[in-house]
Amino acid sequence: MDKHLKTRLIYIGAIAVLIVLGLVSRKVSFVPECFGDALWAVVMYCCWRIVLVNRPPYIAAVCALITSFAVEFSQLIKWEWLVRVRSTTIGHLLLGQGFLWSDLIAYTVGIAAALLCTMAARRIIKSVL
């Protein structure tokens, strides 16, 4: 199997797990809300890793951070059609609702953790092979 295809499949699997964890985190009262926000940003990182599989991981991290920040700042825009999209379940999950500075911190922490995990996994794989 192609190395890039294998890597993409790993990230697709990670996205599925992260989505489930994120949805569960919203239903469990003792999990802080920022945890779900951090997971959302990690999903963005994984999406960028799928697209940029042959580039260094930090490029995907920067792209994910820009995407996450752009989505958060877009919540300040109150266009009628955008408000309607955000009022749907999928729109709310993808685009959020209501700008919070704390979300920017959660995104940064989540993406930084994902990048560190990626770098650690790459080192482990290189040492084994």
C-alpha cells in the first residue's frame, strides 16, 4: 500500500474517533467545553494532514490554526443566511455559534498537542524501522 495512502487512512480513522469523542464530550457534564473545541481544531489539523500528506506536519498545523481562527472570527459576522446555516445541527458543529476568545486558546492548545503527537509518532516509527 502506498505510504501516503496509509497515512491518509490513519488520519481519516483519527477524524472518526475525534468526532465521536467531541460529541460525547458535549454530553458529559464533567468534561470542560474547551475540550470539545480543542478536539474540533485537531480534526482541522487531521484534515489538513490528509491534504498536505507530503508536507511537514507544521504546515498542516499552521493551516489548521488559520482555519480555526477564521471560523471563530466568522462568528462575529451576522449575515442572515450564515445565521441560518449556524442554526442547523451540522452548521453549528462545523461553524460554531458565538465568538469566544477562549476558543482561540483551545484551538491553539489542541493543534499544538496534535502536532507534538505527530512528531513523536514519526520519531517512534523511524526508530523502529
